[in-house]
Amino acid sequence: MEDSLNQSMDKAIKHYSSLFKLPSYKKVVCLLALVCVGIGLLSTIFFYSLNESLLKGFYFSLSLFAITLTLDFTTTKIVLKGDLLYDLRRTAAVSLASSGIFFLFIVIGIVLALPFGMLWYVRLCLLGFSAVTIFRLIVLVATSSVGYARSIVAALIFPFSWIVPFFAIITEINYAIFMFMLFSLCISFVASFSFLFVLDREGKKILKVSSLSF
């Protein structure tokens, strides 16, 4: 019975292993650069003239790209130091997925801003901040082996560092935006840990093994 189970697991691992393969670090960096360029150009189109938006969009893209590379290296070497899973390539892959989520919300914000005004762009940027925060909390808390405190720090560094350049473009930072950020951060924590708690409880029921220390 045990041999049969092991054979089935081996077959499943071989069959689905391709789903868990990551591209090389160079490919991740190249894809990240493309996403940053797209975000930078789209994010400046509403605030400046065409020529100025191209120039400022390039610098904005460059700042996002530089921030991400620096944070990935710092997170891997300091915050997640000693983690069994997260090397620089995997940390960069998580950042690439995070930037992709941000890009999706920015595209939706641009589409809605065309007929309904720039406020929708701002709203979707902040919603993207929340979505990225939830994504990173779930992924890093669930998979990192360095403990909750360091995993949470690693999860929050990226969205908070990325939102600063956006605020450099959105000059009208008012009380409502600030409060939305605080509220979204609380919601992100509640949503992330509620999901992980339910996932862990179901795992205990099915496999009789706890994967998270709730």
C-alpha cells in the first residue's frame, strides 16, 4: 500500500513539476524591466504632455526597476537570510508577479479614467497596492521558513516602496488617500491570515498535519 502511494506521488510530481519551474534570474529581470516600463509610461500619461510623459515615464520606470532590484537583493540577503526556499531568483519571481498584479490594476485604472476621470486611476492604484500586499503576505508567510515577523517585513517592503514613486506623480495626497492606505493595510492582514487559517485547518482535516503554526 505504501509503495503504491509513493509511486503515485512520484508520478504526480513528474507530471506537475513543470508547473513549478521558474525562469532564470536573467529572464525574470528582463520581464520585470518590461513591466516597469509599461507601468511607468501608463502612469504618466494623464499628468503630462506626450513628450514630457515619455521622459518622465522613462525615469519613473527606471526608479521602479532600480527599487525592485535593490529590494530583492536586500530582502534575500538580509530579511530572508537563512530561508530554505528563497534565493535571489525566487524572491525576484515573487516581485515580478507582484509588479504584474500592479500593472493589471493600473491598466484597469487607465481604462476607467478615460471616461470617468483621473480619480479612478488613483483608486485602482490604491486597490493594486492592497492586492499586492495580500498576495505577498499569503505567499511569503505560507512558504517562508524564517518566521512570521521577517516574512511580514519581506511582504510589506515591496508595496510600500512602490507606492512612494506613485505619490511623487499623484501630487494631491489628501487625508482620504492616507486613511484608505491604513484601512487597506488592515484589511490585507485580516484577509491574508484568514485565508491561511482556513487553508491550514483544511489541511489538518485531510492530511492530519499542520503546515502553519496558528
